Amino acid sequence: MSKRKTYALVGTGGRAQFFYKAIVKDFKDTSELVAFCDVNQTRMDYANKQIGELGAGPVPTYKAHEFDRMIEEIKPDTVIVTSVDRTHHTYIIRAMELGCDVITEKPMTVDEEKCQAILDAVKRTGRNLRVTFNYRYSPHNTKIRELIMDGTIGDVHSVHFEWSLNTKHGADYFRRWHRDKRNSGGLLVHKSTHHFDLVNFWLGTQPKTVFALGDLMFYGRENAEKRGVTEFYSRAHGSKAAENDHYALHMKDNPSLKAMYLDAEHEDGYYRDQSVFGDGINIEDTMGVMVKYNSKAILTYNLYAYAPWEGFRVAFNGTKGRIEMEVIEASYVNSGGDQALEGAVKGKKILVHPIFEAPYEVKVEEKAGGHGGGDPVLLNDLFGTPEYDRFNRAASHVDGAMSILTGIAGNRSIRTGLPVQVADLVRFD
């Protein structure tokens, strides 16, 4: 049997479980988890408890400032980065400089300077960097790629794409560290990186020009005051005002959230349950974007985070017809339940409208696992024995950059009121 690849993981918050549980449970024949790194020892201890319940022994733990020592002592083949978004570049670059390949959770980073630093490090070190875009692997999204690749509607000239985050999932970004754009790049980077990557993936192209508008129009204290709200709190835990608030997150009632965050906050002061109608929120909750691609296709995109339903609608207009897709997803709070329910599909429909023929529906089989069965395929691609993929769903550092650059350009456009040329943001040579 060939030697198992070894993985150290930095950042043991909610998203980390997706990777470390898969390695110790489903891919132990090909992969080995060898270390955890985090700013918070309590959280790392909980991660070790989680893998222990799956039959694995505890792995060594290192605090964030001990990252270099971890690499020197453990010598992992690959570092998995699932820390706060603004720190991704730090660990990605240092891991590559120390001789490791890297798998990073999306977004690859949050702004153009950090993106350039990553691109330069890949070129300088020659190491491999993968970005985990699980939405590419959802069967319905792969089907769209197949239909367009096979010329079903000819050359695609325009795309209309709207994504709705409901008051459970969407609100959650405004409780957490994501509410500070310095940490997350805002939703146009943190969340929309999925959506902009899908457009790049579906069309086989890259963004050229971006114009965007956006604002904080629902969440935040000022907006709540305008709607007549008079009772406020800073966080849900211990607050009487939060007891009957639909938007409050009560960590004490959820064993996972309690162990991972409530019991750990004494170490780093991070509050997972902040009020979505509090002060200090500086990300947008309502956004509209227009993008011109190298293929000359035009995208109109809308995202808002206080919808009554969760999911998306997308339409593609081509020289031979039109494709329409609607997907309704189950709502999910990060770390708050079974991760197989993240992005779970409650309903979907794909319609093809040929120009001179009757429209027809394209059936797609969803499978077990998160994101309509896409997550297990992604995990096998990362840690198992991947098969040939004609759709090329494995995302490189270039894919990671081109997805976030749409959102980064959108953020600049919102600030300036001007269109932004993506080529002006970073250099790939």
C-alpha cells in the first residue's frame, strides 16, 4: 500500500470539521491527520474529542504562534487552512515556504494585496494550492456545466443570477466575525466567491470588468431603529432581550456550538452569538453586480441576506436557446447541526428552452451528502482516489483568485462608484 498523505489543519472552527472528520473516518486508508493549530486550545481539544468519537487517537495541538514549529516537528505533506478569512494568506504562504502543499477553504483571501502575495508565493515555491469549491460538485451545477460544454444553447451571451440567503443562514453572517469586512471581505467575497466561481466554471471564462452597488439595508442597529425596534442587546447569551428574538442564536441549547464557541470564548474573547441588530457591522446585506467576461458574456447578479427562502435562480441566454435553473436549499447554521444538511437540496428544476423547439426539463439525481451529494465527491477528490473528471471541477489557485477578484472588484466599485478592471488588481505573470 502506498504511503498515506499527512495533513495538518489550522483553524478548528465550524468548517474544519468537514475536513478532519472525513480524513479520520472515510479516508484513513489514504490520508492521515497529524496536527491541529488554532488560537484557541479549548477548540482544539474539542476537535480531538470529535475525532476520538470516530475512533481516531488525539493529534498534537499547536497554538497559532507555533505554526512554524508545527511544520518543523510534524512535517505534514499538506496544510489545510480553515481559519478566519483574513488570515488565510498568512498560513497559505508560510506553509508553502516551509515546503508544504496547501488546501484552503474559500475564499482564498479577502483583498487584492493578499491575493497577489499568494500568487507570488505559488510561483516562488512551486507548491500546489487547492481551493475547496464544493458547489462545483453539486450534481445540478455539474449538469449546467455539461449542458453548456456540450453546446446545448450555443454560445452563452448573458447570465442572470440571483441568490437568496434566508433569515436563518443569511443572518448568521451578521452574528459572527464575518460582520467585519476586514475579516471576511464582506459577502461579495466570503459568500459570493462560490457564485462567481460557478459562473467562471459554467462558462469556462474569467471576469474582465465589474460594476457593483451595495449597502447595509436590513441588519445593523440603525436599520432596526428605523423599523421601530426599541430593545437591543450585544449578544444573546445571558440576555433577557434575546430570549424571544427570532434572530438570536442560543448556543447553550446546542451541544456543538456550546463546546466549540461558548466554552472556548474565555481564551480569545470571540462571541459567536452577537446581535445581528447591533453596532459594528460594516458589511453589506443587499448587493447587485454586473460583470463582463473575457468571453464577452454579461452577468447580472443579486445577493441579499434576509430572504424568506434559501436558494437561487439562474438563467443562461445563448445563441441556440436558454437554460433556467431554480434550486431551493435547506437552511443551515454553521456548526449547528449535521453537516450533511449544509446546502441540502429541497427542490430543483432545470429547463432548457431551445429557440425553435418545445422546452424540456433536465432531470438530475441528487445523492447523499451535503450540497446535493457534491461534498463526498469533493472529499474523495482531495483525500481519496479521484477519477478522471471531464468537467475539471478541482479548483486551482488561479480559480481561487478569479472568483474572489470579482468580489474584490465589486467592493472597490461600491466604494468608488466606478467600474473596475480585474486586470488592474493583480498580476499573474
